[in-house]
Amino acid sequence: MAGFAPRVQYLAGFRCPLGGLAAGKPRVLCRGAEIFVSTGSELVYVYDQEGNLLTAVFRFPGRVWHLELSALRGVLYVLCAQKGVYCVSLDRASRSVSQDDGDDSDKNDEDSEDGEPPCPVIPVDPDACILPDATLCAFVVLDDVLVTLAQGPAQWKVQLFRCHRPGEDARPPGQIGEVELSTSSPLAGSLGEPTAPRFLPVLCCVSPPGCSGLCGRMPGSGGFTLERALFGLLFGVDASFLESPVILCGLPDGQLCCVVLKTLVTSRLAPGDPKALVKILHHLEEPVVSIGALRTESSGENVEDTHPDCLVALGRHGRVLAVKASWDEAGDPVPELQEYRLPGPVLCAACGGGSRVYHSTPSDLCVVDLARGGAPQDPVQPDRGPGSLPSLLCPASVSVCSVVTLSVLSEVPEGGTRLLALSARGRLMTCSLDLSSEAPCPARATVVNTGQKIKELLSGIGTVSERVSSLKKAVDQRNRALVCLNEAMNVSCVLLASREGPRPISCTTATAWSRAQLQDVLTATCRLQNGSGFSLDRGWTWCVQVRPRSRASDPDSAGSAATYTIPVDRLGPGDQREVTLPLGPGEDGAPDLPVTVSCALHYSLREVVGGALAPPDSSEDPSSQGCPPDMLPEQDGVCLPLSEHTVDVLQCLRFPGLAAPPTQAPSPRSPAGDPVDTFLGARLGLGGEPAGPASLRAKFPPPSVATIKVSAGLLRAALGDGQPAGVSLGCATLQWLLAENSALDVVRARLLSSVRGVAPDGTDLHLVVREVTVTHLCAAGPMQAVEIQVESSSLASLCQAHHAVIGRLQVHGPAREVGVRWWEHGTVADRGCLRGCCGTILPPLCLCVFVSCR
């Protein structure tokens, strides 16, 4: 059905809470020219359509949940939340309004200030409550019988009461029947107290033709009559034979139950199984919003039964159940049940006198037609014969949104309808619909191709979903990259701002000897410690470079540096990471000293930002992962130096003789020594020619000696607090030279001024420090000096130790402020000879450090 333009007339506006009226509680009823409106508050408004004004406002003790009108009695039944059912005589109320016009002037002023037309407010006396019960959630009135639906601790309960006219009897109505309904969900709290349901149940009365139970009921008051065939199929032979009205209950859990009224009354006289009184017709699996009936077939020649032939129930989320009577091949009646799905959520619904169902959603008010002529034949399924329910519902838009309660006023012979509606903003309106211009449902060809179109739509939805997922993934990657870049910027600023003082992120290096594969190996242990308030996460790499010294004969030997990269996997504040690296052996089996160990942090922009800068569709092609090369600079990272440590021979000296007894340190072996070669060499030496003085001198040359003399005053000033009280300058100097050696504690404890150790290549090295007087260096006379003497049988070890001592003096000692002269038997020697261990250096070598004299 196509949409059409309704004629909407706004009648009045009522107060509503912030956010609008909630569906389920508001009600509208019509009696002639009077309209009764409840917005879910304590007020019930009476609006006169002829005068276009409010004539009265009833104020009840609680929030109003439901309204019922009885035309024969002329009364209004009202259900108040947590209170009960109230009965108000409309005739007596009209007389009280005319008498109290002058007395309620103050209330009129109060209401007019709120933006509503002035009208008298009639407080309802608590004595008007004919059935006080805090558990009531719905009710329906049939002549002198009041049927209620109460919320029990664990089940719903249907109760019947004999009610009286207002003013006839002050006694409460007497109960004449009761039965419990099964439920699939608990209804009360932990203490058994009833809680207000989120969705109110729906209660209505269904009667067979000729039954007097619905006489005098107003349209839209929750009762209707079904044709005999459908009534018998739904409710059984007993209900048809007794011609008894049936109570139909739509529960919030989706159950559709029925109870035959007369069997419920007689059950008190002949008790039996109460469960046999309740019949479950269907389960919508969602809260029932509305129950109604409509006529889908034209009367034609059969004028005996013009009652509705179809029962309709609507659920909260748009599920529709339609049941009508059909006939099989043998001519026996059989129920025809059809389920549909409409747009939801459904706020309210109403069935018209014809074959149309009106239902409201937050966005629109729609109309569907259940008549056979309103839907095309389904070419996929065989024709079910005349009078069958359509296989497809086509909603038509009325272009009115957010209607929270609805009532059908009248049906115009030309096919039009007048609806009475209340919007979520509290506006009362009438909608005049001209349905004669409705368009047919989709053509047969369109229905035939529905499956293909559904496939195309699902394919398009899948493509859009994949695209959205890809874009979301790209946005998440860029957000994570921005977070990582922010952390990297903070870490860089912290490190660059602390170049002079101690760094919050530091790297220290310590050397040690270890035994591996039958040989001694010199290792360096580097410890990275994060003392800042930031974390080193993805993208950070810890780089450690081990660079041996360059030889004078091979200036390019520094290119043999080894660089180790250690990924930093989330180094939080206060955490530390440690790595141990080998420092040798070199070509000759011994470490090439000195060795420079440099530590730095490298941040890879390509690893962190590369994925974020990649196109969103790059995941489809594995070869296109990563960002384009022109999006990043040539240097795709940031390098932050941390420390540089030089490992020299003084740090690697071992002193077996200094081991504390009774634990005797094993004598270190040569790194290149092999037990088999040592054994064979010893056996050959025993069988060789005798060793004379000349051969011994050739095999074992005298040790080489290097002497360094430093001014005692300058050295004492350079040591400063490093020289403890009572310790000679020679002992303090030796401790200063061995400050990074593991034997420092023993040297300090014994106050040694000379030690004999083993160099990394396995040769002995003797280190002696003594105080001397130098007389030939300064014209002012003799001066006190400290002589550092290095003695070794290996010229390479001698040069390495000599270089280490000179390095200490140049970096930390007094050589930064004094002049340096080199002597070799009275001639100036080449520095490269000592640094590169090349050429012939004859002992004794002497370096004197002295104060420059001008």
C-alpha cells in the first residue's frame, strides 16, 4: 500500500514529562462528543469535541494505567498504579462540575499558568475505589462482572468480582472466581514484593455472536465479538456450547492465554484442576502490545454473521499473529494461522471496523490491510482459495510520528477512517484517512524477483560492512600510532633535556669472565633501566654496539663492529632489562682491547606509523602492506644515545693470587689453549733437545717494562675525596686504576700498591705504583711524583695496559691540565706504536706527566 496524506486536526495539548510520554500507559476513549484522555499521570481529562474545550479534569490518588467506559451504567472505571480500581459516575460528575464552577477558580488559575485551558479539577474521593489491590495491572468490565489481572509473586492471576453501581452498596465487590496463569519469567523481587512491570499486560473479552456479555460496551474498550466458526476453533466446544465470553490475556513475556468465563465461575462450585481452565493459544516471544479483531471478507449474501473473522495480536518488536477460520477439502473448519513482521518497535495499535490494522512506531503511523484483495497472489506458493490470509503485508505510511495511544472512531462508507490519537508530546488529534486512493502492493514480477533482490541487498550490506570494518580498523591504527608518537616525543624530550646530569633512562655496562666450551669468555652485561614516568612500548629498540679498537696497520678494522638489537617489549616506569654479550675472542684467541660498548634507543617510525599511513584497502593485497615510501623521511627512525663505555685491560685483569682463602681461584687458562695440544707439547718437550741458557733466552725473553710518572700534587688533587684518610698515595692510585675491576674490594682491603695479575691473553702482568722524586724535569728543582710501572712478558699486553693507564689520566686524571712528553731512550717515540702495538718498542719506556713551565 502506498502512502497517502491524512487530514490531521489538533484538538488540545496536555502536559507531559521531559522526553515525552511513554507508550503503554496513556489511553484515549470516546463517548459521543466526549473524549476521555489519560497521559499516564494522576489526571484524566474530559474533552468536548463540539465545544473544542476541556470540560473537566479528574485527579486520582495514583498514576492512571487503564480506562474503561460502561455506556449502560454511565460510569468510568479507572485503574491506578499500586492503588486499585476506581469507579466514577459521569452523570454525577457533570452535576458536580456545574455546581463547583466558582469554587475551583484557584485551580483554574493554576492550570492556566501551566499552559492548559482553564477547566475545573475534580479530586476523586478515596471512597470511589471499588477494588483496592496494589497488584492489579489490567481489568475489563462485563455488565456486573469485573475481571482483573493481578501480578502475583511468581504468576499472573485472573480474578472475577461481582461489582455494584456507584452509590448502590458500599461493600467491596465479592470474588466469584480465580485462576493462575503460567509464566516463563519471575514477576516479583527477592522479597516477594510485586514490582511494576515494564510492559503492562493486555486484557480483553471475546464473545460469540448472540452473547449479551458485551452489551453496552463502547468501541475501543477492550472487547469484541468473533464469528462462530473462528470462536469455536480458538476456544473449544465448551465455550461455544455455553455461549460464554472468553477472557484473552496477552502477557509481557509473549504468551497469549484464554480463560472461559463461565467455567471459571462454576469452578468454585466444582473444584478441579485449575490448569485445565487456562489454554495457551500462541507465544509471540515478545511483549504483547495489542489484541483485536477485524473482518477480512465481504459479507455478500451471508448476512447472518457479519462479525470479525480474524483475530490479530501484535508484539512489541513488530511480530504479528493473524488467525482465521478456513475449510479443508472435506468442508471441515480448520484454523489458518499466519505470522508477519512489521517495522518496530510498536508503541500502540488498533483494529478498524474493516480489514485494516493501524500501528504506530517512533517514526511513523502505518496501515496494513489483511483483506485478500489487498495483497497480490504469491506466485511461489499455490493459491489457498478465496478468503485466505495474504502471505505478505505492505505497510502504508500515514506520516504521523510518535503516537503513543490510538483509537478508531468510525468507518466512513467510502472507505475512509477517523482515528483518535495522542502523540508523545501530549497533543490530542484526529486523523481523517482516505484509503480509496491506496496503491496496490508490489507487482507479481517484483515478488518473483524478491529472492534475488534480497541476495543483492545482503551482498551490498556485506560489502558496506566490510568497508566500515576496514575504515574502523584504519582509524584505530592511527589512534594507536598517535598515542605511541606522543609517548615517543615525551621520552625524547626527557632524554634530550638531561644531557649533563643523570638521565632518567640510563644504561650501565659491567664486564665479567665466564666459562663456555672449555675456554674463558669475556662478557659485558648491559642493564637498561627506566626511571622516567613514561613507558617504552611498541616501536622502541635497544641497540648495543660492540666496537673493537682500530689497529694502526689496518685503519678500517673498526668496521668489524657488531651491533645487537633488542626489542623493548613494554618497559614501564621502574622496570629494567638486562642483556649479556660476548666481547671476544679475536683473531689471536684473545679479546681485542680496548672495546667500546655503546648503548642507544632507536624508535622506528616505519613500524609504528607505517601501518597507520597505509591505505585502508591494503589489507586485501598482502604485497601492498605498509605505507608508501614518500610518506616517511629517509631516516625512518629516531636514535637517542644513552651511554658509551670503554672496556680496557685494567677492567679485565684477573688476580688468582688475591683470592681469599680457603677458596682458591683456579688459574686462568689461555683462551686459545686446547688440552690435547698442551699434552702433546709437554710430551715433545720431554723428548726434545736439552734446554741451555741460549735456547731459554730465545724462548723466554725478559719482560718489557713501561713507566709512567705523574706529579703527586696534581694526582692528589685529581683524586680528591677518592683518597681515604691514612692511605698512601700509591695505594689510592692503584685503587683508582682498578676501580672497575672485580678485585677492587680485595685491593682496598689489603692496602696493596702492587699486584700481579693475568692479562686476557693469559700472560702475566705486574702493576706497581710507588712514590718517587723526579729531579731532571723541572728547573725549579726536584718534585714529588707517582711512578706507575707496568711489566709484562707480552708486548701486546704491555701496550694495552699502558694505553689503559694513559686513557685514565687523559679522561679522569691530571693529564687534562698538564703537558705530556714521551721518551724512548732519550728520543721521542711515535704514539701510534703504543696505541697500535706496531713496530719495535724497546724497554724501558717512560712517560712523564708534569706541569708546563714557561
